[in-house]
Amino acid sequence: MSAHEKVNILMVDDQPAKLLSYEAILSELGENLIKASSGREALEHLLKIDVAVVLMDVSMPDLDGFELAEIIRQHPRFQKTAIIFISAVHLTDLDRLKGYQRGAVDYLSVPVVPELLRAKVSIFAELHRKTWQLEMLNRELRRLSSSLIVTQDEERRRIARELHDGLGQELAAIKMIMDGILQQRQPPELKDRAAAEINALIDRAIQQVRSMSHLLHPPLLDEIGLYSALQWYLEGLSKRSGIETSMDIQPADFPRLQPDLETAIFRIIQEALTNVFRHSGAAKAWVTVEKTEMHVSLSVRDDGKGISEHISQFQIGSIGVGIAGMRQRVKELGGDMRMRNSRPGTAVEIVIPIPVSSRSALSNVAQSAPQNA
């Protein structure tokens, strides 16, 4: 159920004229209005559809409003369904008390004021819609949390495998060669050859450590800034994936930003490009970053197969951990994120405001920072 999706309002009365009257009053709300001429017909509707509000007469033959409300409240599915009584006969305080004891949220008397009835039903309909959306968001949060745990476990396994198969093997080979040198009397030329081999293995081990460290958090991001870190990452991605990447960053002398903002921008672009590699089937990708005094604009575009409408609208259940994480980072920074089909491919467009308090500080940093080559 989206923010604009209609909810069901059930109107229960044994008099057709009253049902028509309620329908005329509530039609302005734009919701689904369902009529029932008896308590039993109302129960049939309730068992088939999700109802936000039940508007019912108290005085009905066979099964009156109080009895119907009591039956409704006994069902777990209808514990929070809003019930509004309307009566032209049962108007005493005891009648009202009985209605509230049966689970009513309101008790109106005839003649009904149309504006008042519309306002009350509208409030409970919107409350039902928001409650449903909150439940869906909680489900999505639980799903994403589980997916995040799985992703973290996979990342840990990947790092452990790289340590064992890569760095571990290099260190084991170094130890074996060292043991051979220490345990045997070898001529100088063999020792020199073994030392050279050890030196090469150590160089490869150092390179593996650097590669893993850079992927986890590139030192360039802290030491030089966003421009150099992105340039390094795009070059590495092109070599590893075969996707041709290009970057346009403005202004040419791109200044340093706040550390948390630089990290967030790097991670957002990193995740967007990871999605391009995993899901798009693209041959090319383009990254643009533009900074103005007020905000930073990002764009990651590819020439792949595009995305579905559900993903572009960030519908619950359609997006994965990666997109959800990007969107959350942007929200935490007060920004806005959009995804659309660019025909061909997909475009991710993000605008992040620069806090007013930090603009002057960033200006000072920009003046003292070295320009990018």
C-alpha cells in the first residue's frame, strides 16, 4: 500500500437510504466505499478484504451493532480496526459507554454532520494507511538487516579466503625457504637466489596487504582527497571488471570536503559501480561529481539493461542491501537520491547539501589544499 493507495471503508446499515447518504458524504475522501445491509453481510466482507474503518448503525435486526462489534473485536485480525457507531435511538451515556466497551473509537448521533463524519473517517483511514506502511517498513528493515548480516558474513569469508590463499601462502613459502637456508649449508649463489626469491614473495605479500587495505578504506581518501581516491578506484575497477569507466569532476581544482562527506560520497559511488558490475551487464560507466557552494551533485550512469519500475520507485521488497545502504547514507546527509532508466542503462542521481556551518571552513581548506594534477 503506497501513500496514495485507497483503503476500504465498510458502511453497515439495514436502511438503504442511510447507506446512500453515507456514501454521498464520504465519496469526497476518494477511498473504497463498501456497503453492507446486515451484520452478517458485514462479516463476510471483513473476512475477504482488509478494512480500515467500519461505520455501523447500532439498531439492526438479527445482529445489532453492539453484537457485531463484539464479534469483530474477538478476531485477532480486527483488533485495531476502527469502528464508528451511528445511532438515532441509543443516545444515552450508558449506550455510548456500551459502544466504547465493545471497542468503538467514536459514537455519533443522528442527524450526522457531514463535515464531522468525513473528518473522523478520514483521520482513521489515514491512520490505517500509515500503520500499514510502518509495518511494511519494519518488515523491510528486518529483511535488510538479515541481508546485511549475510553480506557481512560473505565479506568476512572473502577476506579470510584472501588472507589464507594469498597472504598465507606467500608467508608459508617464505618460511619454507628460510628454513632451508638455516638448516643446510648452501653455497653463496644458492643463498643469494633464495634471498631474491624471499624478497619477491615479500613484495607480493605487501602488495596484497595494500590492495586489501585500499579496498576496505583507501588511504588516498584521507591523505589527498576524494578526487584521487575516485580516480584510483575507477582505474582498479576497469582492470578487474573490463567495464570502461570515465569520470568528470567539477570544478577542476576540486576542493577537500568534510571527512564524513568525502567518505559517504566515495562509498555511494563505490556501491553504485558495484551494482553496475554485478547486475547491469554494461560495457561502459560514467561518473560525474559537481560541487557548488550549496551542494554536491553525483551521477553514476551505465549503458546496461536498465532497472524495473519497482526499483526506480524504491518499492519495499524490490531493492537490495546495496541500494538501501546508498539511500540511507544520502538521507542521513539530508540529500535526495533518484534512480531512472537512461535508455540505455541506468542513471543514479544524488544531490547532497553542504551544511551552512561548514561552507566557510571548506572554503578555507580549499585555499590551502594543493590542486589536483
